Amino acid sequence: MSTPSDVLVVGASAAGLAVTESLRRKGYRGRITLLGEEAGAPYDRPPLSKQVLAGTWEAERTQLRTRDVLDALDAELVLGERAVAFDAATRTVRTGSGAELRAEAVVLATGLHARRLPGLSGAAGVHVLRTLDDAGRLREELLKAERVVVVGDGVLGAEIAATARLMGADVTLSGPQTAPMRAQLGDDVAQLLAALHREHGVRLRPDSPVDGLETAGGRVTGVRTVGDVSTVTDVSTVGGDRTVGGGEVLPADLVVEAVGGTPATDWLTDSGLALRDGVVCDSRCRAADGVYAAGDVARFHHEGLGRSLRLENRTNATEQATLVAANILGEDRPYSPVPYFWTDQFGVRIQVYGLPAPTATVRIVEGAVEQGRFVARYVDSEDRPVAVLGWNMPKQARLHSQHLLGRYAPAPRPAPATAPR
């Protein structure tokens, strides 16, 4: 495989920037173009729901690299320009302004769009959090809000609820799970997280999918959880929340939709690529000849697990981008990571290595729940470790995660047959 003379990276994200930097670090001297929809320089997203929202970081601090460092990459940055179409056969990207960009190798790193729920858009006071601009608008309203409802009890929703509560707002966290982040942590640890939120004054509404909004004068005044308010006459009020039939109305002057994201693949519909909850790739993160994907948008084949996987976290963005750069330059390496993510809430750092299964058994292998510091190991029905979680024990969790390497490593390839002598 010959080294491409030029590379086009679509998405000035953490993954897109990491591809560019990795190519240069490995000695690539060809032309690199980094195309990004947002006008500003690449920035980090994890601080948006914590430090930026809380006001402990200025927006500039989220920038991944200074202007001087970006200039030293000798890459052409085309920012504030949205990709609207792609032809995988010719590796040509068309932008919103009508420009056409083509390269011998193209990397798709467009990330996610914030998911919106039907019936929750259109009213003032309803926000999502995906971009730096989103964080600025949300913070401005949070400083004035009294009653905040966060819709969505995954990682982002739980982080926003914690930050808003620390800012002094009355916060309700509503979602379809039995406890915050149950899908990521399993029931036992999720219940500990629920207790942490309650200790800090967050009102939890588990098992409460949202049905719609209540508004007055075009502004949100409340969130309806499941229950048909149009046909119910029995209405009671408990603690400020109206109970309506099987659901309730949660009072709110600010609502945050944190119900996950959808891969930004709408512009790839007629590209010729396979799309299935992301850009479908092989184990080399290759979607087609000369076309690769990295970060939240990439669905790749994990050889160790024997199935496809799409990971939404900051660590994956960098690690996958580094491997994509290596494969563009001909290294032919599979991407088989031990998945990893972290979250900070109310002074607790939770780190998860691997993929905790809902049916896994959880064992405390170091520390103690009562001490507020522990490491938990998740094992399957055959007593094999599938994940490790650290609760305020980062070093110990990292050490215990070494037990997972065999579980996620790809099987070695058989040696090529030799001709008989």
C-alpha cells in the first residue's frame, strides 16, 4: 500500500485533530486538510458539562491547542464550513458553500448531534449541551434559573444535574432507568450514584420517561412524565410536583435535554458507505478504500469481542485516531481497545474499564463502599472479568484493569504456512 499524497480529515474534533497530529508525529509530510463545521479552533468537550458550565473555566481553556501549535502542524484548517455530501468512490466532500474537497485518504470524524425528543423543542428555556456555544447559553440561563429539570439519566444528564445543583439550582433528574447511569454502571453501582445525588439535594425521578412540556407565553413551565394529562381529572400536588394520573408534571423554568446523541452521518446518506448507528468500518477502522472513521461516529469491528462497537468517549477519540493515522501510513493494525470512560460528580471520580454487562456480578476487590473509595470487578457467569470500576481510586482501578487485557485482545493471527522442504 502506497502512502497517500494528501489526507482530508472531516471534523475538527478531538479525533480529527488527533489524526492530524499523529500523521505529523509519524513523519507524514503530505498535505493535510482539516475541515470543521464550527468556526472556532478544536476544543475539548468533557469540560463543557462541568468546568465550563460551572464557570470555573473560561471557554478559551477548552481549546485543545494554541494557535502556534496548530500552525506548526502545517495543515490547512477550513473552519466554519459544513460537509453536506460525500462520494466514497472518488473520495470527494462537498461543503455547504459548494466547494469540493478531494484527497487520496479521507477520515470521517464528525462526531454526534444532540438527540432531541419529540415534543420538547420550540419553547424558550429548553436546552441541549453538545457545543461550546450550547454551554455558554445554558450557563447564562442557569445563573438565573430556580427550578431545573434534566431529562436523561445517562452520563451527560447526571453530570449536568450535579453541576446545576452545585450552582444552587433546585434540580430534578428524570429518566427511563431505575437509577442514573445504570446502563453504564450496572444496577448496584448506579444505586450508589443515585444515593450520592440525593445526598446533595437532587430530586430523582427514575422510571420516568418524558411525555412533553407545559408552557406559558412560549416559555417552559414544566415537564410531563408519562401519563395522559388530557384525559385525567384526578390531580394532586406533592412537594410542588403535580401528580397527573400515572405521571406527573415537574415544575421548571429551565429544561436540559440530555438524552444522548446520534452519529453525524446525515450528510453521508448517498455516499456509498454502510451506515448503521455510525459509519460501519472493519477492524482497521476502514469504511471503504481510502476512507476511515474515528471517534464517536465510527462503528468498528472489535476483533477481541467478535462484534461491532461504537464508543462515545474522549479516550476512544484519541486512541482510535492514532490507530487510523498508523493505518493510513500502512501499518495494518486492528483496533481492539479496552473501552474506558470517566465521570466526575459531586467530588467523586468514577472510572470504568471494559463494558459492564447488566447481568454481571459485582465484587469489591479493594477499598470499601462505606469508605467512599473502592474498586469493583464485574465478572460474567463463568467468573471471567468483563469490567473494572474505580470510585475515587484511580491508580488502583488502572492496575486492576490489567486483568481485562486478555478479554479484549484480538486472537493472534495464524502464522503463514511454509512450503514443505
